[in-house]
Amino acid sequence: MLQLPDNKTNNTNMKTKLTTIIIALTAGFAFGHGDIELGPNKGLILEFSTNETMHGEVTDKDGKLHIAILDKDMKPVKAERQTLTVTAGTRQAPVKLEVAKDETGFTLTPPKEGEWIIMKYKETQSGKSITARLHYDSRKCAPCGNPEWRCACGEKEKK
């Protein structure tokens, strides 16, 4: 005679498996910086298109953030018609940051520590804007020595 498993046992096993999966996923997010993509200048890559054909590479130099525009092959694109508006601060008190443009991209003064940077990129003045976000945490990551916002601990070596 075929004996069916007890539903109570199946429910307990399922709950145990789900709990294990949730803990594993949470631990991965809590203890790792994740696999961020770094660009040709070792800056953080942000997506500036819906089809991965345009990117922004965020680097820091002399107390400023520079956002270079890169194509799908990670080659520099001359900044001509593109626009970038940047907001930081809190949700209750957003602050529009001043953005300077040159032929290689955009430059801005970083926001306060721990704030989110919300960037709205447009390929043309009348084009649709693409939103990219960056949590600005400039504390140094111990293992890699980079600022937390550009931490490469999860970056896999590309050979």
C-alpha cells in the first residue's frame, strides 16, 4: 500500500528550505558589495540607456565627480547634445546640484556623505530621460581601498 507523506511534514520542510534560501540571499547582500561593473578608468558604470548602448562612468578627482559618457563598447563618446541633471539631498529636501559640461562628460561637486545622487540623463534635449542612482558613501573599503560607492570587492578579474 502506498503511503502519502504527512502534509504537516511537507509544510515544515518547505518552510525550512525557504528560510534557508532567504538567509543565504540576505547574507550575500549584507556582507558583499556585489558585482559592480567598473569602466576603463576604474570608475563605477551606470546605465544611461534602456538597451545597454550608452553608459556613464563615474570617477572622482580633485574633490569632484566626473561622469564620462561611454558607448556599448565602453569607448568614450563626445558630450555634445547630451544633458545631465543631478539631484541629491533627502526625499523631503532635495537639492539640485550644479553640473558642468565639457567634451568628455559632466562634472559636479559630490553631495553630503550618505546621500543618494539621482541623475537624469538625456541623449538629446527633447529625448526621453534615463534615471540612474548612486548612493554616495565615500568611506574607504578596507579590502580594496576604494570609496564604498566605487568598491570593487565583488568585481571579477577580467582577463
